[in-house]
Amino acid sequence: MRKLQHSDYMDLAIEEAKRTHASQDVPIGCVIVKDGCVIARGHNTREQNHTALGHAEINAIAAACETVGSWRLSGCTLYVTLEPCPMCMGAIINARIDTVVFGAYDVKAGCAGTLCDFCRMGFNHTPQVIGGIREFACKALLSEFFETLRK
Amino acid sequence: MRKLQHSDYMDLAIEEAKRTHASQDVPIGCVIVKDGCVIARGHNTREQNHTALGHAEINAIAAACETVGSWRLSGCTLYVTLEPCPMCMGAIINARIDTVVFGAYDVKAGCAGTLCDFCRMGFNHTPQVIGGIREFACKALLSEFFETLRK
């Protein structure tokens, strides 16, 4: 069996993003992987659950901490379809996540290098960042959602 | 009856911080105020609940969203004993909180002007920030905690 690649895990994050379909939430999905296994998933639930904290990464980090039984997620890689916002990039740093892999770049709020770069701001942990994995598919999810919304 | 001042609400945040006493959590407390009323409280529960998301502000914002029934906390002021970290300052921005009042400055992770200033980074919401309210009492909480820990 071939070893799974970043794009394979991103496909799982894309599947997770589609779970927003029933609510009015922007389709963003996230999976957290440790030792090759998906230990947590999360999708955007801001509208569904009426909470400012309901981003895909926050939901996935909450689930991962519960799975691992620790606030420390060292050794984990987080895959998310859209570049993390300040809250989520801060949560990734607080959880000591090793690597962040994102799909689409976010010029409005992306804090993994686009609007600003949290890896160069002197925080006490610096995750490795890989952007643009399955970028086209991740962007398509968002553009289709916003096009439908405008109709 | 006199109108409550920032320092009065900060005293409530200090009381909330002391609720970490039973766990090994750093004593940080938060209250969220709307129209003069405290609508939510939160203290640091990272160690107690084994979650990287367990900061005082995150717990208070979760409670406030539940109280208000919306992710949008416009018209609210958040009082916290320590300057917010990137995750919490990001959550404050995402929740559209009007004003942040903090006690002690945080040179290691403070994102409301000390290590960096999230109000000057081009995000889509800019809260007003007031720092140093009841600073001495807020700092004393932390220094006493860390002194006891070292013994």
C-alpha cells in the first residue's frame, strides 16, 4: 500500500468541508493527522452553532485534544482547505502542532504567510507551513458556495 | 448608584481568575460585558480540561455567544487579566467585540500592542484596546502563582 501524501489528506479535509452543506456555513474542512492516522476532523459551524469559535480548525483541535487527552498536539499535522485566520493560527501555535498544510490562500485573513506570517512574529512555537495543496479544488468549493449564495 | 468603571469589571475578571485555584492552571480570568451587565465569564482551563483552546477569553466568548445566540458580539466589552495571545485576540476580532480591556501586559505573547498589534495588521475588525487596568493586581496574581509553583 502506498504511503498517503499531503494531497490525500487534503482530500479528506475537502470531504469534511462538504459537511457544511446542510447549514449556511462557508465550506471549510480540516483533519488532524498523527503517525499517518486521522485523529480528528472538523468543519465550519459558525452559523450552525452561532459561535465565533466555530471554525474548522478550532473544532478539529478541540476533538484532537480530547482524543490525545492533552493540550499538546506535538507530532501532529493539520490539514485545512483555507489558510488559517489569526484565531486558528494562534490555536495551532498554542497546541504546538508541528505542520500546517493548507489548500487555498486567503488574502483577507490568512496568517500563514499571505496577509501576515505568524511564523515570523516571535511567538513561542513555529509550525512548518505548506500552502497551495489541492488549491484549485479548495478554491472551487468556496467560489461555488458564494456563487450559489448570490443567486 | 454610581456607574461601574473599567476597574470594577476588571475586579470581577480577577475574581474569575482565582477560580483556577483548584487546578494547576495559570490564574487568568475574563468577563464580557454588554449594556453594563456581565453576560459571560471564563477562566483558564487548559490543564484542567486538557485543551489548547482553554484560555479564559475563549471560554468567555463561547459562553457569551451561547447567551446572545449569535457569533456576533457587537456592543460587548471584554475584560481580561492578561493581554490576549494570538488565538484569543483572533477570536475577539472574529466575534466583532468592540472593546478589549486588559490588566497585565504580556511581553511573550501579547497581541494587543506588546509583542505585536493585531489592531494594525489589516484584519476586518479593529477593537478598541485599553491596557494596564488594575495592572498591579493582575500581575501579582501571576507572580504569586509562579512563585508557589517554583517552591
